[in-house]
Amino acid sequence: PPFEVLLFGRPLSAPADVFGPDEPGILTVDRLRAALAVDGAIEAVPIGSSGVAAEFEALARTSGGRAHMTDDWPCDRGQSGGPSTAALLEVAPERLAAALAALPVLGCPAWHLGRVV
């Protein structure tokens, strides 16, 4: 820490969400590789069944930091990522704006969820 935390992709989970492998905006291996190559990207953690906020908290805890979440999220904080349709991406604070500009070009939406300090 410190680092910024971005949501990359759309967290979806069956049966609440109906989607297939060609669903626009969900994480794929190629998109994840490309995201990790963006200048300032540090690490990515897939969002599983425990939900976005729980993964954010776990990320902060395992990095030895504390989660500071923004109020404006594009999804419910408990939303499951099911089969890893989205990931949390750690980004260097000084590269946040550039990463937010670069990531959507890769085929997945990106939102700033907060930071770990």
C-alpha cells in the first residue's frame, strides 16, 4: 500500500444473471493479461462468490493495509463475480487517471472503487 482499487469487468453470477461466454464487458484471460500490462497496474484479484466488497476487504487485509471505499459503486457491494467475470485491479496512485482511460479500450468497463492505505 498505498494503491488504488479498480473494478475491471462486470461482476455477474448465475442464476441471478443470465449470460454466456460472449457477454460484453466480462473478464477474459486475454483482457486480464492486457489489463495487467497497463502502466501502473500492480496485481489483479478475481471476484468470486463472496462479493466485490468482501474481496476488496480481503485484498486490503492481505496487503497489510486498510480499505477505503468510495460511495459511488456501479454494482451492489455484495455482488458475486461468479465465474470470475470481473477482477479487482491494484493500480499505483499516480497512474490512476491513465489506467481509467486505458482499461475500457480493452473491452471491459473500469470503475474506481477506492484505495488501500
